[in-house]
Amino acid sequence: MKKANPTISVIVPVYNKAVYLRECVDSILGQTYRHIEVILVDDESTDDSGAICDEYGRKDGRVLVIHQKNGGPTAACAAGMRQASGDCYMFVDSDDYLEPETLSEMA
């Protein structure tokens, strides 16, 4: 049976994308669909990406931050999936953004 309002876990692998990261995360948090959790997986960035992730983790309860030893995007996605509690996953590159209705249409 299909759940009426499934929770979507949005997993964002992050590596040295500080320049784009705020726009990316803001576009996810600004979705019209509200049943979300955002998992930011910092893959041992050497720029300010990790600090930006932590900032979002402190200010929004929907955001979970994982810091891990660099293992590449596949390892970062796998780490996010292990921590996800949603009914389904969506992966967003940290230098991309979502249109406001993206998750509503997905759900």
C-alpha cells in the first residue's frame, strides 16, 4: 500500500563544493514538500564545505551531517543511505539545486 506522505531522504555527497553548497541545501530545505530529511555527507573536504554542513545541521533539525574519511561519491552515498530513515532516497550533487516542486512531484 502506498503511503500518503512518504518521507524522502535527500542525500548530498559533499566534497570541496563550498561555493555551491548553500544554494544546493537552501533549494532542498525550501521544497514545497515538507516530509524530508537531508543528509549531508562531508567526504573530508579541504575547503569550508564541512563547516557549512555543520552550520545547516545546527540550524535545521531536518539536517543530519556525517563527516567521513575521503572515499569518493559512492562511499558518501552509501554512508548516507545507512543513516537514512526515509521511505525513499533522492541523491543531489552538492553543486546542483532543486526547483521548489521537485520533491512534491517525486512523491
